Amino acid sequence: MSATAQALRPPSKTLMFLEGRAIHEFGAFLGALPLLSLAPRGDGHPVLVLPGLVASDMSTRPLRAFLNNRGYAAHGWRQGRNFGLRDGVREAMVDLVRELNDAHGRKVSLVGWSLGGLYARQLAKMMPERVRSVITLGSPFASPPKATNAWRVYEFASGRRADDVDPQFGGSLADPPPVPTTAIFSRTDGICAWQGCKEKASAQSESIEVESSHCGMGHHPAVVYAVADRLAQPDGEWEPFDRSGWRALVYPDPNR
């Protein structure tokens, strides 16, 4: 990890306090559903949505319901609350990706919120032949654990040190998966330093910036639209997110 990444600090107490706006962002999601219905429709392929730290499939239900409505086969992770990489968690996720791939006969797209996004990246590295694409929402893959305001919660919930790395779970977090990858981040994230949630642009990786809280990212209208847009791309024909036209008003330039 670079010296710059090592020097990252967690978001300020002010930004953490402003995480309360996640409630209003959910209201905005409900109000925006008529407009979100204009998002590209899916092709029926399976999508596995992984929740953040101490969250469960309940937290991703709005996003999964929307994706199912748009023509995807969206699934939760089926492991209750996400208390970190405790015994059996990695194996259960690998088995679920394999199960969905076999059941649908198609590669699985992985959408992960916060800690769930770290899982999604590592799963794609372990089984790229079964994964179609990866989308992370506020996931701090490019920063040290203590550049978040959640590392103590992780250690308490998981019983593991935040900087412990499972050598059998995909290698370095910062290395991009070998599949099309989109990192969605917000500079006003109150939990994770935004710099650590941003992916380097390449032939099959990108970052999309939104103006969102961390806790509301899974249902923020701009995030939901971007997820639908990215998932709608034909398999093997990935192109970077198009910010032209009205999108430039909603999605800031991530490289500004």
C-alpha cells in the first residue's frame, strides 16, 4: 500500500454526524421510483447483493427489489448479519456464487455495499470464470482499515483484527478483480475515507462519484441508477460510465 494511502484518516466527526441523512435519501429513493423506471432493463442474469458491516439482507432489500423489477434475478447473501469474516463466511459466499451460476447457467454480477464490496472483489478474484462484473458501494479497498470510522466495530463484531488478511481470500484488497469493475464513492462519506473507495481507471475498471452518505448509498437514487446502468451492459461489451448530458449534473467528475 502506498505511503499516501497509509496516511489517510477517517472522515471527520461532522461528516459522520451527517450520516443521519441516509433516512432522507431513502425517502428520495421512494420519490424517484417513477424516474428510476427509465433506467435500462436487465437481461435476467443473476445478481448477488452483499450487505455492509453488521447489516443484513434487510438493508439491501430496496435495491434488490428494484433490480428484480428491472429484469434481474437479484439475491441476498443469506447469512444474517454481516459480522465480518468469521468461520465459514468465505466458504458460504463461494458456495452461493457457484450455486447461482449453476442454477441460472450464467455468470453472476456482484454488488457489494461497504464491507460487502470487499467481499465482492475478492470473490471475483477467486472465481472469475463465474463472475460477470463487480460493483462496490463505498467500499474501502484501497486504504488501511483505520481510515474508516468502523474499524473498532469490525473488530468487536468479528473477533478479528481489522488488519488481518485471509490469505485464501483473493489476495490484496487493492488489486482490481479480473472482471469489469465499478467503484461508486462519495466525498461526503462519513464512515470511509473516500480516497480509499476509488478505483484506478483502466480498460475494465472505473469510479463513479455520487453525493451520498455512506449509510444511504444502497438506496440513494443516483447510486441505484448507476448500478442499473452498469449491470445492463452486455456480457463482454463493457464500456465506462457515460457522464454526458444530464448525467453530468448528477454525477461529478471523479477525477476533478
